[in-house]
Amino acid sequence: MDANHPSAGWLEGREHVLPVRVYYEDTDFTGVVYHGNYARFFERGRSDFLRVAGISHAALLDRPDPAAFTVVKLTLEYKRAARIDDALQVRTLYESVKGPRLFVRQRIVRGDELIATADVQAACIDMAGRPRKPPAGLVEALRPLFAPTA
């Protein structure tokens, strides 16, 4: 998918915005989003943030020194229920990189209502699953979007 394709979302300052519509398949029998699906929505936000920033997962795998990401810590907090047909936004901030770890803060909103939050630590790994520093090009592409340091 093209990084400029509207389905990949957009940047508002440092924050990536990804529109997500709640479909029947996302809900339980009551029409409320099943709790596990929020993790999927957050994953899409992180992936499309990278895509909009010009970082391709496929290109990372095709490097001479292939790299990938794995989530090592995910803290979700549910604030309100999202329901079938809701138009949500997944809002993602890549906060920083420390060694192999990327620190990400996310939230899902419905208009002005906060639905859920996530604090994520993802680790860059090699193809054997060992931690490695992210490729320099990735860090340089994200650096302007990281939280300012004090």
C-alpha cells in the first residue's frame, strides 16, 4: 500500500490518525467491540504510522540485515465501549527509542470521547528473534516525530 493512500491515515503534528469503522465482525453478540479487537486496532495504528513515515515492514525484512518488531509489553485501559458502526480514530505517538525498544502511546477516540488507551513497548528483533537496535534509517525517519526531550 502506498504511504500516501488515505486508508493509511495522516499525521497531525507528531500524532498519527487512523480512521477505523467498527464492523459486525469486531463486536460480540451485544454489538459492543470485543475487548481483544482493541489490540488489533492499536496494531493497525502503529503499522500505518510507520507506513506514513516512509517505513515499510516488507523493506525491513528485505534488508541484508533483516529486522522486524515484536510487542514486549502492552498495557490497555478501557474507558468506554465502542459499538457497531462507530467511526473511531486510532491516535498514535512514537515517544522514543532506547536500544532495541520503541515506546509508543496510543488512544482510541470517538469524536471527543476517549474509548481506550495503550502504552506499548515494541522491540526490534533479528530473524532469530534476538533483540537488535533498529536500523539507522528507521530511527532517522522517526526522530522528527519523537517526543521532545527535556
